[in-house]
Amino acid sequence: MDNIINEIKKLKKEKNAVILAHYYVCDEVQEIADFVGDSYYLSKKATEVSESMIVFAGVKFMGESAKILNPEKTVVMVDGKADCPMAHMVTPEKIEEVRSKYDDLAVCCYINSTAEIKAHSDVCVTSSNALKIVKSLPNKNIFFIPDGNLGRYIAEKVTDKNFIFNDGYCPVHVKITRQDIINKKKEYPNAKVLIHPECTPDAVELADYAGSTAGIIDYATKSHCDEFIIATEKGVLYELRNKNPEKKFYTVNDSQICPDMKYVTLEKIKNVIENTENVVELSEKMSEGAKKALDEMLRLAE
Ligand code: SF4
């Protein structure tokens, strides 16, 4: 393993490359990445790095966002097939249909969406900043896409707006069920339950804290409690344990694994840097439209 890590380090220097990785990729990738974070952190970081090549250890929509925000840089995906199923769970036609039915409407697009969908939206959000951004919008009607669960979670906290929901969902988070959490809580009655709002509302209801992966890490790190049940993709355990070696973390069940995030390996990182493979390319028209929604997110989240 040391060999490949040294090769990656050497290639990074030669190609002036930086590695951005999501908390859901496997431990050894998080260990060698230059920056690790959730979608909001990574999209901000992509606008700050000085290297000419961004190597994205994550899924397709993340690399697209990095490219849209940095059109002059070369953005490569570690695995060209790694994609988020939820990103495709809404269509431009559906957005236009809702736009035609409601006046004073903002189309709020979770960053887990394709560049095409972002280009049809007014503003992007992540699970870290969705509440702040939705609250700050002047519009009366909010069409929240593509994730119905995150949309409902935000709507519960913003009672002065009318929400229209989409039926998209994360196939990984919906498998973390209410009953699984109840069973785990019986096993570890003193543990606090920390959950991602992509989970179903009846599961979120049981949590002591609901928030983004970065929020979950922050909560566990600052908490006086020393046991936690973690209801999100299990890749986050790497950072949780790094930051809190004395605390205990339990998963809810065996299905907290995003298969697409696990396509990312050290071997593939070496190859894409070496051969400049899986370059993210987007049409100018699509990039311009999607950039407006992403810029609006960065502006409103400040
Ligand atoms: S965990 Fe869910 S939302 Fe995140 S990338 Fe995987 S499928 Fe998409």
C-alpha cells in the first residue's frame, strides 16, 4: 500500500493535482486525500484550491459541480461510473410542469442532482445549508427536488412557506429504518442517535440530532456523551473515530453502504492522475445555467 501512496504523491506533484474526497469513500482514500468533507465543504473548497487538476473521489454530481464552479480547471472523476441514483429522480419536464402551476415559485435543488437539473433550478442547497437558504428565499412556494425526505425535513422547520415535494430518495438512507433504530437503541440505551435527513421522517423523528455528515461529526465531537448510533453512510465512521478515539460509534444495520462511493480506490486514483482519465465535460449552456444555481447557493450560505 505504501508503494501506491508514494506513486500518487509523486503524480500529484507532476500533474499539479489536488484530491477532494467525500466522507462516504473508503478509509484509505480519505486518508490520502488533500481535503475530505461533505458536499457543501467540497463545493466551496473546489473554488479555493490553486492546483490545475481536481481529482474527485466521489460521485458524478460532485465532479460536475466542481467543473461548473471552475471551468478553467481539469476535473477528473476517480471512477467514471460512480453516480448517485437520486440525482436522476426528477426531470426538467416535471420542473417546468410545476413552474407552470405555481406563481412566486423557487425551485430548490439539492446538490445531489445532475447538472441538467441544476440548470433548470433557481438555487442549489446541501444538507448543511438547506434550512438557512430556504428560509432566506423571498418566494412563497418552494419546489424541493429531488429528495422528498430532505424536503419534508426542511418543510417542518419552515412553516410560513408552501412546499411542493418530489418523490426522489436515497436508496441507501431509506434502508435505515425506524425499527432498526429502535432495536439498536435497546442494545445501547445510553447512545445518542445521530441521523442524516435523507432518512425517512419516521426514522428522523427518533434522533437526538439530524444533520449533514459534517454536522453529525461536529455534534459527536462536541458532545459530552461517549456513545453514538450513526444513521448515515458508514464511511463517516472513519472521521468520527479519528476525531474521537475514546468514543464509541455503532451503525444501525448492515446496509449503510453506498456502492457508488465504494467504486473509488487508490489504484484508480493513480490511473486517472497518470492518464488524465474520466475528464468531466459539460456543454457551455448547461454549465452557465447550473452555475447560477450553485453561485446563488454559495452567496446565500455565507
Ligand atoms: S449515499 Fe445516497 S445520496 Fe449519497 S451518493 Fe449514495 S445514493 Fe446518492
